[in-house]
Amino acid sequence: MRVIRASAMGVCFGVRDALKITEIIEHPVQVTVYGELVHNPLVQNRMQQRGFKQSGERERRKAIPDTAAVLITAHGISQRRKAELLLAGKTLVDTTCPLVKKAHASAVRLRDQGYYLLVIGQPDHVEVQGITEDLYRFEVLPDAKAVKTYESDRLGIICQTTTPAALAKQVRAAVAQMNPHAEIKYIDTICQPTKDRQAAVEDLLDQVKTVVVVGGIHSNNTRQLAQRCRERGAVVHHIQSSEELNPRWFDGVDVVGLTAGTSTLPETIEAVYKTLGEMKSTAGAAERENSWHCYPHKIKRHERIDAA
Ligand code: SF4
């Protein structure tokens, strides 16, 4: 069995930069992270150990934290929410990814130009909430089935940054089909690291039928990677850490693909890669033992494989 790694995977620059900022904060106990910094339990545990407080995601995120400082995560927040925090006297440590800021700015520009906003993304995701809280009239479209005919004759479309490009294309086609009366303006706000990881997983799926996807269970881009693997007919194992790997999953598997979401740390990926390699050895040993007892003439062949 070989393990093939996707050519692009793991932590993106937005998450990496946000993590770097947290590392230089001298007094974490005075800082509340406004939601999950990244959807990665390992990172969250480390931050809690350092003393950071954390407000919940989504609805619970709306409460004003009681610490003097509030750290805005890479997913960003609305201008409205920012103003509320500043009004409450909070110091803001802003780690919003520049590509999320681009999505916010695109939405506001379309809004100001009089377009009715259609946001392709997950309605309950904090990034989408941050974008839509600054809009008055909008719809969030998780897929093409959600598309309707809209009254407005000017429709502006943007995407959650981690939207698969193929999904965005389907939704745009549905909007155009159901709204022939409307002028439609699309701004591509899918981030480049997401595009790179999605392209890499397509290459990976040309080579493997089983894929291990590493990343938080609440991580949108990780779930999208896993979903794409399933759509292409692969057997998918979505895990958060190497401890979750089960050797039985790989019985009879010759080659396995490895990919990871943008909030997965390099050390987590390496641990999974190493563990997969060890499982490979165990499976090989079982096979060799079987060969010894039943097919002694095959031993030479297995020895050659071990040396490769
Ligand atoms: S996934 Fe994209 S938008 Fe989100 S933090 Fe990473 S680079 Fe930024």
C-alpha cells in the first residue's frame, strides 16, 4: 500500500497568520476569541490551556464578552458587530483573513450598487453570518435547489470563500435559468487556497479509490473535500487526528490518498501519514504470515515488496 499526499492541503495562509497573531499575545486571559479561531479541536485546546477565553459560535457569539480584548477570527465579523464591540469599550485584535475581507467588500459594493444579494454558502456558517449581517436584502443559497425566481431585476452573487467552484457554477446556472428577466453580476470570492486544495483533490482522485480527509468535523472546507471524494465514488474516512484511524478500514487497500482542510496543522497531517504507514506494515506482516503458512512459494515476492 502506498500513501499519496494531495499536492496542496492543510493550513492556509489565513489560518497560519491568525495563529501567529495569537502566539504573540502576552496576556491571553484578557482576550476572548470571538467564536472558534479555527475549526480544529487541537488548536482550541491549546488556546484554552494558554488562558484564552472563547465565546460560542453562531447565536452565542452575539453576546458581548467580559474581557477587555476580543479577538476576531479569520472568518471575520460584520461591521455592525464590530461597532457593537467597540461601543462596549473592547479592544479588537482582528485576524480576519484578507480574502474574507474581500468577500465582505464585494457584498457591500453590490449592495450599494442596488443589487439584491445572493450569497452561495452555508446559512449557519459564521463567515456567511458576518457577511450578511451588513446587508438588508439577501438570500443564502447552499445549493442549486435553493434557487428561486426573485423580484429584483438586479441580482448580485458572491460566494462563501470555501465554496467548491463546481457548486458555485451550478448555483449560478440555476439563478440565470430561473431569472431571465434579471441583470446578474457575479464576483468570484472563492479563495485561492480553497481552489488549490480542491484542484489537488481532483488529481488525487484520479489515482486512488480510498481517501483519508483530515480536519475538524465543523470545518466547512474539510467537509467539502470529503463530499467531493464521495461524489467521485471514493471511500472516505474523515478524521480529526491520527488516533481515529482504524486499520480495518484499509484491508485490501493498495493505495490510499491523503488530504486535509485549511485548518489542519502540518503536525496532524504528519502524524496521520506516519500512522497510515505503520498500518501498512501491520497489514503487510499479516499477509506475510499468511503466506508463510499457506503459500511458502510467495515469500520471495513479499520480501521484494518490503525492500521497495
Ligand atoms: S480558507 Fe481561504 S478565506 Fe479562509 S482563512 Fe484560509 S485563505 Fe482565508
